[in-house]
Amino acid sequence: MSTQSVSFQNDIMPLFNQYKANMIWRFDITNYEVVKDNAQMIYDRISNQGDSGYMPPPPFDPFTPQQIAMFKAWMDEGFPP
């Protein structure tokens, strides 16, 4: 991951967009406001720390450590759009 800021449009949305056609979600995970409002829960699930399921669910591969770190950096940087 570079030292440049992580943005929702360029970095975070593409992580989830690849699953959009293949998953049923409780909310639109490609919508900035929705992801921002649910960021901690999403982070817990993608990092396998949540107790209510993992994202993405099987049979999809889990996010890589780099992808999880990028999502956390996005949160830590104040959710840049």
C-alpha cells in the first residue's frame, strides 16, 4: 500500500463491487454513506473478528491482509470519499 491516502471511490468500493452481482446484502456496500456508517461492523467481518459472520462469505476467498489494512487505513484517515 502506498503512502497516498486511501479513498472510497478508488480503493474501497472496488473491493466490494466485485461481489455485487453474486451476493445478497442487507445494505448497499458500494454506497459511500452506507459503508461509512457501517465501517466498524464491516471491518470486523472482513478481518474475521465479528461474531455475526464473515465477509465475503464462503465460497468466496477472504480479503487479503493488504486489503484489510487498506480498509482500516481508510477508516483511520477519516473515511475519504
